[in-house]
Amino acid sequence: MAVTATPADPVVITGGAMLCSLGDADQTFSALLDGRAGLGPLRHVDPAAVGVAHGYHVPDSVDGDVGSWLAAVIADAVAQAGLDTDRRRVAVLVGTGLRELRGLERSHADGVPFAAADLHFGAAVRSVLPGATEVLTLSNACSASGFALGLGMDMLALDEADAVVVAGCDGMTESMLAVIGRVAVEPSERVQPFEVDRRGVLLGEGAVAVVIQRESADPLARVLSVGMACDAFHETAPHPDGVVAAVRDAHSRAGRLPGDIDLVVAHATGTALNDPTESAALTEVFGSAAPDGLLVTGIKGATGHTSGGAALMSLLVAVRALRTGTVPPVVGLRTPIPEAEGLRLVIGEPCATTGSVAQVNAFGFGGVNAVTLVEV
């Protein structure tokens, strides 16, 4: 368990940038409000070979590989934060599920040169942040960037850095697409979180980065806590006890009660097992608070499963929702599953909020769960 900073040791977000199938952070939030998805035909891979025909690719106008996407969002976030990397100790933590596996696959198939060290993004990060004191890669599936955020807070609390760039990234790989295609009962044409007729996973891709510091005159938001749990219940099936443990850990570290939370950006995978499990866990933690005040949304219906970047992408959407007072709907959701009936899901249209505290859920294979509380 991490020794994540407490409310007495405030950590703030001073810059943030992302790239996904919907575009940059501004384009993504606008698309979410409009209920648009970044879904399109599968690129780079033969659909017949992997049994998957659609994906949430970065826009055609975006060149390069996963490392270049990562470098671009880090440069943007650092510029927003106004970091002086020559005078301050700046560490970088990158959360990822597959690392730069697509480059390795391309090298194997086409003979394109690929250095094994590039799996870890050190060269990509230092191409835009050469003065970084260290670059560390964490591979924790869909909760990777949430865990990276918690560890970044630890580094600040322990005075191991003056600022930490926390990032997440993943690209679409042939091997992962093949796994999805072979385990699905029937092919999925879109991701529909909490939907009765959901069919399961489709991959998304992109990169995201935030800068966290101990103090700032005008922060985007304050990170109250990151709660973590690893229940190791099953390789792929989530367990409600593990989810609840991570949520309660986040609340405890922040010194907040369930009734203090105004918005949940759910993990919301649109899969047979996650959605009922997450619904049950939220109902257990929030109880009667959910129908009246707590809003619940999720972004994977619009972005796909972005793996290592998922936690921080949801975090930036949560911050934008609280700052604008507008919560985007769950794209692709029409009829909620019975297990979610007690939740105040945002369906169809954006919903106004006057809230200031959001919870961001991120759950990975093996019960590797990270839950973040953020305040504006």
C-alpha cells in the first residue's frame, strides 16, 4: 500500500493534456457533451485475422507512434504548468498496459528497427524533457496511470521531486486485438457502458499527462487522494470487495465521507462482468446518497478502452466537468442494467452540477484497482 499524501500535504494539478480518438482535451470534452464517439473501422491490422472490425483510433491527422503521442502531451502539460525544468527536480511516471508493444510487433513482422529500451518510453520522454531527474514506467493495465498518480504523490510527500509529470499511454496492438476477438461471444461494434445490450470491449488508444506539485497560485484542481487495492481475485473478473476497498481507501486518505462526493467518473467498461460489479460496489459505498445527489458517468463509450491512459483521461474529464458545472452523458447508454438502477447515471444529455469533488475509478486485470478523489 502506498503512503499517499494526506489532506495536510496538498497536491495540485497545474497542467494537463491528452490525446485520444476524439482529439485533444478540449475536443474530447466537447464531443462527450455532444454524445459523440471516436469509433471507426480498424486500421493497421486485418480485421479478419483478429476477429475485430472496429476501434477507437487517434485521428488520421495525428502522426507517429505511442512514444510520440506521449512526448506531445507531456510537452503540452509541462508548458501549461510553466515548469522550469532547469531549476526544479522533475520526475516522470508513465502508466501503461502494453508499453510500446506495437513497435515491437511491427519490428517482428516488417523488420522495422526497434530498440528494446524504447518499450519503457525513456527516450520519448527525454526528447521533450531532457532534464527529467528520472523516468519510470509502470505496467498496471487499465489502472496504470491511477497508480502512477498515487506514486507521484508519494514522491512529492517524501521530497523526492519538486514536481512530477504523471502520464499514461497505450496504442492498439495486433496481439491484444486478437485476444479480444477470440474471447468475445460475438463481435462488439461499440462500447456501451452500463447498457443492457452491451457486447463488450473495443480498444482505444492515446496518451495523457498531468503535472502535479505541492503548491501553485492557480491550480486546475487539487488531488485529495489515491486509494489502491490489489485483491488478486481473478485474472480478468473483478470482485466487488476489491473495488469497495479501493474506494474506501481513497475516502479515508482524503478524510471524506461518501456524502461529500458529487460526481463519479466510473471505470464503466461496457463488459458483462465489470458493469454489474462496479454498480454493486458503488451502491454499497454510497447507499441512499446515489439517487439524490451523486452523478455517475463514464467515458469509454466515446474513447474505447485506452488501458494505461484510462485513469488520467477520466480524471481530466472529471476536472473539466466540475470546473464547467456540466457533466457529460455516458455515450452509448440507453437502457441501464438492473444492477445500476439505484445510480444516478447521466444518460442522453449533459447534466448540470454545482459539485466540487469527483471520484475517478480505474480497475485493472487481477484486481489492481486505483481510485482518485479530486477537488476544484
